Amino acid sequence: MDAEDEDLWVPFLAARPRDRRAERLRVHLREDERRAQRHPPRRAAALSRDQIVAAAIMVADAEGADAVTMRRIARELNAGTMSLYWHVVSKEELLDLMLDAVQGDRETPEPSGDWRRDVQDVARAMRGSLHEHPWMMDFIGGRPPVGPKSLRNVERMLGYFDGLGLDMRMAIDISTTVGTYVMGAVLREVQEHNSETFMEQTLAELTEAEREKVIGEFTERVRATGRYPHLAELMSAGYDPDAAETRDSRFEFGLDCLLDGIAARIGDHPSPGSR
Amino acid sequence: MDAEDEDLWVPFLAARPRDRRAERLRVHLREDERRAQRHPPRRAAALSRDQIVAAAIMVADAEGADAVTMRRIARELNAGTMSLYWHVVSKEELLDLMLDAVQGDRETPEPSGDWRRDVQDVARAMRGSLHEHPWMMDFIGGRPPVGPKSLRNVERMLGYFDGLGLDMRMAIDISTTVGTYVMGAVLREVQEHNSETFMEQTLAELTEAEREKVIGEFTERVRATGRYPHLAELMSAGYDPDAAETRDSRFEFGLDCLLDGIAARIGDHPSPGSR
DNA sequence: TACTATCTGGTACAGCGTACGAGAGGTGCG
DNA sequence: CGCACCTCTCGTACGCTGTACCAGATAGTA
């Protein structure tokens, strides 16, 4: 049963209960469902948790993190705002549900025997998923990470190292390290993306002359201090480290470095010219 | 002049101007200061940007990200809420200023000639700084990153690779990759920390028996599915990958892997048993 | 004295998350 | 049938947020 697995929220972590309902909804969720079957829903369930989460993700994708308000989501569903609170304990919980839902977006590959390729695939998939939902980076800060979909992904990841004779500790360190790198990379990339769109908006309001003047003044000021030789060189070379074209290769570069280091450590010889 | 460097905000990026003042405060800040010297502040400046930023950081450190509200900060300074808005265009700008301010907390080491050690030091310093201000992770999501302090740090970082004959592109990729890893690591660690404190609070409300029952039921459910052999092994081994003791070594592990990969790539032979 | 620039902060408003509780619709029992 | 009881919807209201607007205080210049 697929639905069986979907409820594997780590106890305590899932919701911050503000009232009794949290416990009912989470820790004793199965029990709830049993009762619901005795007493089936009467009105063909106009609203459901999954619907609410889906609507919230739609809104977030289309209008950004700021647009995710309970009122906005309710409007999307033609429901009263407070109706959402029957299915969801708090906005905080809804965000958790959203994060876990998109975690399952991409399929993680079956172990192929080549751990390095599998890990690369997963890393790229994670990155792709995060890029499709950039609002994740707004919500992810400092919130307990584990929902059932994440659990499944961790399980898969650990499976890639099965035949290599690693102890569990090593396998876990490697998994989290890769995940760590991907998170950091996407965080940076989302920041850069936001910078760009913001800059473009601002630039559009200026004339060409003003634009050059402002930029010129800035580079001149950097140069004038004499304390930033590398940055000055960078700017005069016109090299933009954050340009979209370089982003993919930068991601792959870091990932390759990391995987090389890991490979060396687990006794695998790094594939010399991989990628 | 130290103060000279402090104003090197990348133009456009710094503030999202909601009205004209943004431009004045940022792009033409120097001009503003010149005028201010003609017309010096009359009341011995009861309030200043730096004070406001410092107060905001204090509040954030002591009470967490949620406590950072304009009213709270004003109260801290015995000022009216709206007085802050003379010195700061918006809360958003204040957050940018806070982030950049803590960026300069730790001193980055002078280049020692051993790039690897320098980079390690910087990475550890970044991590330490982020841990002292865990609210950073709440604010950092999807916001333009560059203030003057960050610029200085990038400059320093680039300097570590000076004698190695790398081209600029390589040096930049390496710098950002290391930064990326650190950000990701701290993001994860802050999440884990929050999970823990939350779990402790919840656990404190339960009796020992309830606690074991809930945990036991969960592990039983995970095992019952048969789809999570690695996780089941993990849980029955009682190994907690997020335990505080393992966190430092995990960070160093990932960092070492990364640096090994980088070293190999720039023709340096990895120090075999480093740390 | 009058004028102007700089800075303070009170009031007010729209929008947020959500506590509360009334009520609508359905089931099961007498 | 009536009646109790659960499941679910949602209007109202409250306290909180960021901040627009504007009236004033203060100090330097003319």
C-alpha cells in the first residue's frame, strides 16, 4: 500500500501542536482514519489536506512565497479561510506538508551499481526540484526537515553504498554531505536569481547613461581603496561569477570535487576525467 | 579610512526601494554624507543606522528571528517605532544590514601560504559565526547576498590562491564552492538544532511510558513496511546521525572531502591523513 | 526672525495568523 | 420519526505586523 508509507512522519517533529488537534492529526493519525471509516465523511469531503497542500504549492509556484497566506489559499479553493484549519493545525504545519510534498517530485533512481552516478543523479534531481519551487528556500530555514518523502529519499541514498563495505556511519556522513552541498548550492543560486530579477527591474527604470555612471562609480570606488585587487581585476575583466551560463558548470564542479574526495576516502579510485 | 570601505554596497542590489529615499541612502550615500557634513546633525544623533542594526542583532540573538519586529527594536532603543524609518528604508533593508554586519564578526586570517589551512580556517569561522546567529538562516533565504563585509571576505578568499597559478575562474569556483558547502552545512545544523529543542519540549510533556510507546510504534511501522531496511537498521542501532557530538566531525568530514577534491584538481597532492 | 534641512514619533490602515463558536449536513439509536 | 452526536464549514473578532502620512521638535543659516 502506497498510502501506508505516506504517513511515516517522525513523531513529535512533524507539527508544533498549538492545541490537542495536532496530536490527533499526527501521532494518532491512523486511529483517526479507522474511525473515519466507521463514520465515513458525509459531504463527499469538499476539502482535504492534499487538496490544500496542492493549492498552496500552486500559489507558491505562481506568485512566490509571500503569496502563501491562509486567505489566499482558501480563496483558491473557494473555501472559507477557517475551513483550512480543520485539516491543518497551523500555517507552520502546512509549510511542512508543502516541503515534504515537493520532496517526492522527482524520482530517485534505482541503485545501478555505480554509486557515483547514482549520487550525481540524485544531486541533480534535488537541484532541479528546488529550482522548480524556489519558495522552498524561504520556508526551509530552521524548520525540522523530516517527512515521509524525505525518509524515502534518505533510504534510497543509503542504498547506493550497499556493496562497498562501508559502515553505517560512513554511509550516512556521505549522504548528508552530498545533501548539504546541494542545499547550499541551490540556496546560493536562488539568491543570485533574486538579485538578478531585482537588478533588472531597477535597471529598467534607469537610462543607459545613468546605469553606466552608477556602475562606473562603484568599480572606481572599489579600485580606489586599493584593498580589493582581486575584485577589481574581476570587475574589469567583466567576468560575472553569477552569470546563468556558469551556474550549471559551477554546480558540477563542486559536486565533482566533493565526489572525488569521497571516492578517494572509500577506496574507490576517482574517475579521472569524469564529466 | 576604514569607514570608507564600509559603504561598498553593490549598487541596485542593496535595497528594494519603496520610495526615493532608498536611492539617496544607497547609491548616493557618499553625496549624502558630504551634505551632512555641511549641515551636521543637530541633536547629537540620538539614533543611527549602526545603533539600530546592533539593537536588531541583539534582539535576534537573544529572542530569535520572530522577535525581530520594528516595534521591538524601537522599544530596545527607547525610540518611536517610526523613527527607525528615517535611518532605514524598510525592514527588508534592515535585515540586509544585519546579515552583512555579522559577516564581519570573525576575522578572516591573513594568507599564510598554505591555502588549504586558510580555507579551512575561513570555513570554520563562517560556521562559527552562523552558529552564533542562527536567525541568519531564517533571513538569508532568497535575498541578495552582497554587502561590503561579504565583499571583503570574498577578496580575502581569492587571495589564498594567489601563488598557485590558477586562473580567476577556477579561484572563484573554488571559493564559492567552499562557501556553498558551509552554508548548506549550517542550514542543516540549524534545522537539527531546532528539531531537537522542539522535541525536548514535547517530550517533557510526556511520561516515560508514552514516550517509548510513541517511538516504538513509529519504528515498528517503519520496519513493518519492509521498504526501509537501512533506516530500520539505523534506528535499531540507536545511532542518531544528528547527535551533537557527531556534528563537528561530520562537518570536517565533508570539508575534507571537498578540499581533497579541490587539491587534486589544482595539482596539489592531498595531505593524506589530514585531521 | 524667518527659512530650511534633519530627525522624531503618534495615528491610522490594510493585511496577517488564528481562537472561538455557531451552524449545516450526515449517521445511528431510541 | 426525533434526538444525540460526530464531522466539517466558515463568519466574526482580536492582537499583531509593516509602514504611509504628517505634524512637530531642533538646530544651522541668512
